[in-house]
Amino acid sequence: MRTRSLVSAAVSAALGAALLAAPTLAYAADGGKPGQDPATTAATAVTATPDQTADATPADTPTSAPSDTPSDTPTPSDPPTGESSDTPTHADTTPSDPPSGDPTPDPSSSAPADGTGAPVFGDVGSDPSDAGFLTVAVSSDSAITEVSAQLTELHGADPATVAVTGFTLVSGTPQDGVWRSPRMSQLPSYGGYDVTVNALDSDGDSTSAADTTTVDVEPKPVFADRSISPAVLDMEHTHITLSGRISLFDPITGDTSPLAGQALSVVAEYAYSAVTAADGSYAIDVAPQLNGENTPSVPVSLSFWIANPDGTNTYVLVDDKTLPVVVSPSRIRLDHTSVKIKYGAKASSSGVVEYLYDGTWRPAKGVALEMNYYAKATSGADGRFKLTYPYLLSDDGTFTVETSQDSYLANPYLAASDAQFKVDIINRTNLCFCSSWLDEYSDLHVQGSMTASNGKVPPNRKLYLQQSADGKSGWKSLGWFTAKSDGTFNLDAYVSVPKGYWRLYSAGSSDYQSGYSNSVHFNRTATRIAGFNAGPEPVRKGHTVTTTGTLQRLSGTKWVAFGKQRVYILFQAKGKKSWTQLGSVKADSHGRFTARFTAKQDGTWVGVYLASGSYVDAESYHDYVDVR
């Protein structure tokens, strides 16, 4: 705002000092209430005499408003409503802030230097305590008898001019004092006004000063019961509560009313919003997101924008405070410091996370934790958690459980901590029955390899060959063999029952799981020569040896005749290792056969069936015959 100084700097300073020292009055708006005339009040309160001087005692100055002055009318020295002392400083925050224009000083203690002349104006402006009043500092060589003003709107297509009369002396003397208008309730609107002042003294001298200053007459927010809590932010206090009540003081009417439905903005690391209630109150709860950083403090502010009649907006700071952040030590206590698991199972860890507060370790709720980056969990109300690593482990290792270091997940009120545990893997044994077949001699070919999940060959390389009729149950071990040092094997094993399923089994050890290979299936039919006999015994050389027997095949669990098949008769002379085929005979439909040969020497006789198709060879009982 612009102010036109009409007196010297020295006189202005003197007027200012006098005004600050003098008591003030509150008056009703233009004309007051019925029975209360501002001019009469002024005349009663101050009796101006020609010989009055600037050092008049306080008893000569009114100290209170008339008894029927409305009690809610703000006095010049106080805010319109009981404003607390911690109101944030802002140029346009409350009616108690200095108004637009120059501050109003007390009048000087002396008349014009030559003792004669027209009235001289000092500072002119809004009353510091209430923009609804205008104050004028004026001095003359005789007592001032009348002060008036004209206020002209600064904006608008057809600016209005309003006359303001009824000024009363509020400090100093009639010859050198400060005068205040009644409440300017006749102003047509809020906004800025250009001020012209007039003064008349008892000698009949008058002065009019145009464009003395400009004043802003705007509604002003008033705050009460403001609070920002807690005093500090920590693990126990992570939310901020802002509360209070906002009213709007109208300098034209002098009324104060709740500022309802006002949009408020809270800044506490991030921006939040709220709206005042019908009574102008607000209660806002926010949880500042510190992004996992141990921030030393959090600035908190509450503000809003108020719309002005000229279309502009004014920023109003309601409250602000900086809250320190206290970071608590933390610890992680695991249920186990080591764990032994089978390969294929997932490594898990459980425990409790705690924080130190007032010398006591307490469960930490809602803390983000992670284990070797990929396992993540959040602690419950009791501080407990369970972490499961999502991937299979191939060998032993050490795992670290720690409070999350992710800037969006970490608790900003908690110091980082970690704990470790060991994982011992019982490796899986892998057996491959890679190549196999079952030949007509009932020999099962076994070929494959043995490895483990850790890429090593288990130290125990003993493998068992097992058989089952249906491949699901009833597995029986037929025998065992040892794999080579590189884990491979290649051998043939005779099986007495050539029909069914076979697999390999490893018993495992403390560091290796027991293992099973894939199963193989073969379906050959077993055959046998039952009741084979060569005789008689003994027999004379040159006489006949008769061989008899029955050829059978296995059907289910029973042996049945296997007729119309050829059986070969072999002889091994005593002391010889080789066999000689003497002939063959075809079994009848009942599988029975008979073959006769000339006895030549002692030896062993045997009948043999050479299989075809899916049958297995059969070899009879070996019968020794003594030839004499």
C-alpha cells in the first residue's frame, strides 16, 4: 500500500511513540447502538481546552468503552477473538496483524513549530487491531474539533466514495492526538480504498489531504485451540494429529463466524487435505511417509488459500511445527540358528523382531523383513514373522534375515538389524535306469547312472535291484551291486520271474536322501521242465538211457502244460566242461516228452527248452547217470 507522509520524520516518530503508550477504546459501528452517540461519547471522554498539552495524564484519556458497547467488538489493542500467542506470523493472517498502510503512531507532543496554522496530519491508516476502523494522527495550533474521511474504492467500473465521520480522540490531546473512526459499516464492499482525510481546529482552520493512504478492508481468519501433536515421532507415535478451530472476522460488521467447509492443506513430507466442519473445527490425522529414511525431523504445516473480492487469493498459514524423529534400535531373534532340510523342500525361518523403547524390548508390528532378497514378510502384532525362500537350494549355505532396506518398505523409526542361520541340505539321490532289456535267458540288463542334487556322486554307491508285480506295491529287493566311482553301472542280473516291474533303490545317508530310479516293465512268460529224469541208474554200457519230463509255462500263478514245443537233450561227460547235444524231442499236448539214448559213459543229463517269442528258456534238473 502507498502512504503519503504529510509531516516530517521527526514528528511521525513522536506521534508513533505516543500512540503505542496510550490506552485504546472500542466503539460500536457508525452511530453505535440506540442511546450511544459516538460524538457525545467522544465529547464526554475528552474535554479539549486551549491550554492542554501533550503530557496530559492517563486519567484524561478514556480507558473503556461505554457499558452498552457490544462485548464482541474487538478493541484496538486485542484481536477480534481471543487469539493465542502462538499464531503463525503472516502479513494477512488475523485481524490482530498490522493492517495495510502505515502503522499509526501516537501524536507528537508539540504543536506546529510556529504555533499557528491549519491542522497537520501525521500517519493515517487502518486500526492495527481491526481494519474496520480508520485512525488519523493530527495536530494543530489549537484543539482539533472535527476529523472526517472519504474512502474511495480502488477497483470497479464505477468506484464508490463513502464519507466517514464521527471520529473520536483515542490518545494524546485534542491539539495533538490520534483519532479513530466508528466501525465503517457503511463500506459497500471488501477490498482496497483510497483515503482522503479532513480536520478542523477550534480556530476555524481546516485541512484536507487527498490520497493520504490506501487501506485494505478484508475478512481475516482467526484461529483458536490450535494443536500439532505428538511432540516427537517414533515407533510409538507414527501419526500426526492437527486440530483447532478457524473463524472469519468481518471488519465491516465486526462479526466473527465459523469458517465452515474450508479446504485445508497439510504438508508432512507429503501433502494431505481436509475440510473444516460446520463450526470451523478441524481434526486431521496423517501418517507421514518418510520413504524408509531415518529423517532427523519432519516439518509439519497447515494452511489454506482464502479468496479475495478482487479475484485474487491469499495464502494463510494456520499452524506449523517441526517434529523431531527418534529412531529406535531393533533386533531379530530367530527360532532356530540352523536347519536341516531335504532337497526339494524350501528353506524357512521364523522369529520375532523387536525394538528398544524406554529401556524395554517390545514387539515391532508391521515391520517389513526379507531373507536373501527373495523371501519377504511383514511382522504381525506380536512381532512374529515367517520367511520362506521361494527357490530350491542345491547345497548347504548361510541365510541372512534382515529388516527391509527398500526405501518404500523400511520402517523409518527403526534402526536396521539382521540375524543369520545355517541351512544343511540333505541332497537328493538321482538314479537313472537308462538302458535295460530282459532276454530269453531271463537276464535283466541294467545300465545307468547315479548322481545327486549337489552334482556329486554319493559316497554310498550301493544299489538294490527291486521287483514288483504291478509297479505300485510289493517291491522286493532281488540283490545289490555297487556303482562305479563316477556313478555309472552296466551289468546283467538273472531274474527268476521274468514278468513285472523293476527299479533301483539307494538307501541314502545323513547327507543324501534315499533314492529310487524310474521303473522298467517286461513281460516274458517263464517256462520250466518239471520231473526230468534220466535212467535207469546205474545202467550198463550199451544199454538204453531214457530221459523223461514235462515242459510247462507260467500262467498267472500256476504252471500249466506247454505242449507241442521242442526240448533238447544235452549230455556232459564226466570230467568234461562242455555239453553235447544228443538230440531233441517234441512234447505232446500235455507237455510230456520221452527220449532214448545209448549209454556210453558216466555223465550228466539235462533237458533244455530254447524260447521263442516272449517266452523264457527253461533248463531242467541236472541228472547224473553212472554207466557200468
